[in-house]
Amino acid sequence: MKKITAILFFISALTGLSLAQKFTAAVSKNKVAVGEPFQIQFTLSGPGSGMKLPNLNDFEVFQGPFQSSSTSITNNTITQSTSITYVIGAKKEGKFTIGPASVNSNGTTLQSNAIIIEAVKGNANPGQQGSQSVTPGSAGTNDNVMVKAIVNKSKAYVGEEVAVTFKLYFRVDILQLNVTSMPSFDGFFLQDAKENQNQVNETIDGVTYAVTEIKRTFAIPQHTGKLMIDPLEVECTLRQRSNKRPASLIEQMMGGGFENVAFKTKSKPLSIEVLPLPEAGKPPGFAGAVGDYSYKVELSKDKVKANEAVNLIITLSGKGNLKLVEAPKVAFPEDFETYDPKVKENISVGAGVGGSKTFDYLLIPRHEGDYKINNLDFTFFNPAKNEYVTIPSPELNIHVDKGDGTGNTSANVYSPANKTDVRELGTDIRYIKTNEPGLKDKNEYFFGSGAFWTGLISPFILFFLFLFYRRRTIEQNKDAIAVKSRKATKMAKKRLSAAEQHLRSANKELFYLEISQALYGYLSDKLNIAGADLNKGTIAEMLAGKSVSETTITQLISTLDNCEYARYAPSAVSGDLNMIYTNTVELITKIENEIK
């Protein structure tokens, strides 16, 4: 092994520039075969000199050092960094710890993080930058890509929100990504949040991954016990280095030795322990509000006339299970005519579920006098403080003057002060009939009439029509492939309805995703292509064999390519979404008309 005693780091500090000091170590993978080459990189941000490598006696240095530098500007701060990279390989099986490297920076000694490497038995060829090869369409593990489910808490009260995020970690290019199975979240009420589309880097066990969010939601448990969060499954096409043939460093730098690999993976299932709300301190009639809230009660006016409408407005604001909070039960005076409240919600989902919820009660006092509305205190459970919090409400007073006998016409409500139901006082005098009497000839009978014979014969006719229809249906459904093909267009229309919803909300990413799934689903059903064999080459070949024109096939492949590109770079895609939706519908119709 080459023993490197010292490597000089030097970065010139520019006038007026702020240089952050940070020294880190990262590897391309932390589980390798004996003799398999992998990279270890030491990165220093800021000035430095006199770097000392850790003990590498258990490893062989194949190549290096390779030096690179970079400069970045963030918030008027220029940061310069230098990286030193080695290609090394383990000499034997076992778990080895690569200790910290050190470097001098501005009179201070900085140390990098330690990294654990696991070396297993293998046939890796020295000099080849290997990576795991996965059989297309198979499921398993891959060091280069994984899906993780992350929750902000493993214990929660009933009604307390739990933030659940599904993230994709990857170290290779992902050409295509499809979510094949979403978790069901049984026992939870969900409030989905918008995913963070910004790609960030995270280091796990010394290995740096690019990370992006697949799904982010706030799950509110509805009952106690252990509730499960099912795995989220994805199917993706990776572009990674092939281990089928040796590739030199020069070939790797030129982009050679790559292959596309189909791979399936899923997150691990998680369990949330849901606790019941404490009984101590729970007030009678508790409405189930959990979170942190403020509360406001007001009347639209406190002085009215009898039969004149007034509004009681209760506004609840804050964060928590706001959507599930029921309308407060208010004890109104008996002389008030009341109606169910009109509920208005203004709820948003960001760092949590929050906003406001308004309950608007319409009240109509029927008699004059002074009235009070009290006992409007609101109680919620604050899980952060583990206690019930009661917000008191002031006593509301309403002064009702004598009405004018006509009621409030603007309220448009029934008022017994000026209206009464019509009652029949006797049987000797009947109401005058103003409509046609509908008299019939006394010699006209139903028996023997046309309606009589029609009603008698029609059940037999309908029975034979049913037998004919049933036999025809059985004959048509014998061929399962033909049935699937006939229903392909109907299924495509259902899938396109989801795309139309995203079109209205101008959500480009989800719009293109639904368009892509609608086209692939239609072609799979119409051409009877299994999901594992569903690709653009097979589709084009099958359509050509069924006499579909080359122009239509080219339009179809172009649409699928645009959808795949739009899913990973929605901001880079332009065009009228209405036109794209219309063209997709016309494309399916054109294929349906041309196919034989």
C-alpha cells in the first residue's frame, strides 16, 4: 500500500469574503466486496494545510489522490472548497473503521467524521468501480436507491397530528419513477401537504445520497391502539454502472459501462402507538379538539326587534385537528328560533395543519325582552402541554324590542306572527276546486282496455328479452382478452378524469403523471401487454402490427416522452395544458379508430 504522509491544502482568502470552515469525509458505498474498488473523499471548506490521512492499513489504494476545487456564492458569502479523492479496496472480510483525517485551518485542527466499512466475500475485479446489478423487474435491495418513511413521533394522542414523509434516497440517475402502491393509512384522517420538490443531500453512515420527497401528509389517528402505516412501493428505472465487464477509469470518466436497470423497492412499515385522551380534567361535552387554538365569540348585533334575525359567530383558529372539530352545542333561550350553523373553513397545510373554522348560527327572537347567551367556553386538549385548556367566553346580552307585526322580510324565514296554517273546520263545506275535475265515462272500464292487455303481455316480452340479452352477454364475456380490450377506452376516460382535476388546479406534475398512466393503462388493456413488458418499443411494435399509422405511433411516443420529462422537471415544460389534454383524448380516439 502506498503510504501518504501529508497532502498540502491551501486556499487563498479573498478580501471581504467569508469562508466557512468544515472538514468532512464520505464514501461511495459502505458495504463492499473484498478487493472491490470504492471511493473515499475528504472535503475541506475554507483555508487549510497539512492534511493527515487516517490509518488505511486494512485497505489497498488503487488510484489517487485526485484533487478538485469549487466555489459557491450564498447570500453574498463566497465559500471555496477543495476535495481529495482516493480509490481504495478492502484487503479482507470484516468491519473496519476509517478514522478521522485532520487538517490545519486558521490555527485550528479540524477532524473529519469516522466511517465504518463492511467488507464481504466477493469476486470484485480490482480497478472496476462496481455496483450492484439488479435483474429487470425484480424486487430486492440496492445500495444506490431506497425509500424511507419518516415520522416526527412514534406515540400520539387520539386527534393529534403525526407528520409522515416518504423520501427517495438515490446515488444513481433515475430515468423513470412510478409509485405502484400508496399506503392505506387505516385508522387515520389524512391532510396531504405539498411535497418539497427541492433536492437535498443527506449522509447516512458516511454515504451521501440525493434526497427528494415522494409524499408528505399529516395523519390524525381516530382511535387508540397500535396503528400501522403501510409501505409505499415504487418501481424505477436506474442508470448505473454495469458490473458485467471491466471498465477503466478513463472509460468511466467518458460515461461508458452503464446500463438501465428496472428496480422495485418499498419503505418499511411503521407503527404508531395511539394513546387515549386523559380523563382527568376532561370537561363534559368535550368537542374533541386537539392542538393549540384561539377562540372568538361575537354577535352581529345586540339590539333587535322581535322576529328580526341576528347572527352568533364563533371563530376557532390555530393548529391541530381543526377539520374534525364539531360545532359547539349552545343553549339558546327558548324564545329563540334557531337553525343549524353554517360552517366555513379556511384550512391550509404547511408545517402543520392550521387555519380557522367559523360557525355562523342564525337566531330569530320571537318575543321582546332581555336575553343572555352564556356557557360558551371552549376546551381543547394541548398535546404539547399534556393538559386541557379552557378559553372562557364573555356573557352575551341581546335586547329585543317589540316587533311591528310584519316580521323581518329580509330574513326570509317563517314567522307565526303573521302567518297561520290552513285548517279544515268542518266537513259540510269543501274547498272550491279550480282545476279540471277529471271525470270519466261511467261505461268505461279498465278490464279489456288496451292498457289492460299491454300490462298483461309485457312481463312475458320482457322475460324473453332478458334471456336474449343474458345469452348475448355470456357469449361476449367468454373471451377475457376481448372484454379487456373493449373496456380499455372506458378505463382510459376514468383515468383522464383525474388528469382533468389536476388541469383545473394547474398542477403540472400530477397532470402529466395522470396523462402518462392513462395512456400506459389504455395500451396495456387494449394490446394485452403485461406490466413487466410495457415499454415504448413493445407498444410501437404492437401498434404497427395492428395497422396503426406511423404518424399516430410517433405522436403517441412523443406524448409519453414529454410526460416522463415533465414529471422530473415540471418547471422546464411549457405548453397549454388544455391543448395537451385535448390532444391526448384525440390520440386515444385515433388509436381506437385505426387499430385492427
